[in-house]
Amino acid sequence: MYLLLVEDNPTDRMIIQARLRHAFPTADILAAEDPIAMNEHLKRDACDVVITDYWLGWSDGLSILQRARERWPDSRVIMLTGNGGEEVMAGAFKHGLYRYLLKPDGFEELAAVARAAMESKRREDFNALTAMIVNSIPDAVHSVDASGRITAINAAARQMYGYAEPEIVGLANESLLPAGRRDEIRRMQARALSGEIVPRFPMLLVRIDGAEVPVSMTILPMRQGDGPISNVAFIATAIVKPTREASMASARDASHPPRHAPALSIR
């Protein structure tokens, strides 16, 4: 965990650093009291939370906010201000400000707000990592809620079905199913929503252009932690039919089995 404090008032800087060290004993707490130190810290690859005063002798909090978010787009920025106006703070939120606190009363809240900012950052990082993992899966995966609407889709599914993400999220899952099997799949989805894993079964999925894709399908219940099951995951593996050339080669290999070399005799 990396925290950067931007504060040119030595007394305030000492007070804030003491509170942060007490609240986050294992964190790396950095400080920038002048533009030279700020420029050096901006060379870092990552920073989780930036805490900045609004009134600085060499800059202002809005400029620090913009520079920090430009360098670390996912960072959380907390601003301390003595008399920042509402218009100033409204502009800061437009640039990605996480929270602002009034000095000096805000010192009491700072550790709790920084902790909440860090938890928010961790959740976002976890979600981004999860999305990267899911998008790396070669099988097509899409999730469906209890109402039958598609809630998420991975890259392989977008390619298989031919939809862009904005086109398919929110669409009825039945749009991907042949009309003759919709009732059957609806019953399978209900089983998954009750906690049952529906094992692989052959299926046809309908692309955006109307073409049917043969797949092997699995339906899994999805839950977050100990919470209820709110979505199910449809996992589809494309069934690739062998080409005519591949079939002929397979038949040729079957009719001419390989000769085994004679066993060596050891004397």
C-alpha cells in the first residue's frame, strides 16, 4: 500500500503523517513538501492513495489532483481544504476527486476516509484482475440473471456470438437460443439458480447474423462469497467439425497402422 501526502505546512504534515503511520503501520507513506519532491514521486509506477492540501505555496490541490490522476488513473485522491468553495470542489469531483475534508476537523476523519479509499481501490483492482482472467479463457462465457437477461460477457463469447458488449449486455438470453430449446434451457437455468451445476450437454447457439454454432454447454451457479445466487454462467466450447481433408487423413492412418520396431534383445 502506497500513500502520498502533498503538504507544504510542516506542522500539518507532521500531524497527518503521525495519524497515517498509526492507522497504516505497514504502508509506505511518502511526503511531498515542494515541487521537486512531487516530481520525484510522480516517477513511481504506482500510488494507491494521494492526500493533498488545496492551498500549497507552490501549487494547488486541483493541479495535484490532475497530475496524480494522469500519472495513476486508478489512484484515489483525497483533498484537504481550509476554505475551498463549493464550485472548486465540484470541479475537483469532475476530475476524479474521491473525497474532500475540511481542515482542521477533517484530520479526525482522515484515517477512516483513507482506509475506505484503499478498500475501494482494492475492489477495483480485484474486479479488473477478474475481468482479465475471464477474458483470457478460450471458452465463451456469459452470465445471466434470474430474469433471463445477459449481465456480462467475455471476449471469446463476443467473438463467437458476433455481438459487441454494449449490444448484448441487457439482452434476453433467449436471443442466443434456438426457439425449440428455449423452455429446456430455461429449466436448466432454474436448476443452476438453485445451486445445481448443469454438466456439459450439446447445444446450438444463435449468432447475431442468425447462423447456428454447435457447442458443448455447461451452466454454473454464481455467488459472491456467502451471498445468494443471483446469476448463472453459461460456458460454451465450440464443437469443430473435422474438415474433409482431416477425415480422409484419419481414415488413411487407420488403414495403414504404423509398424512397430522389433524389440531389442539384450544378451
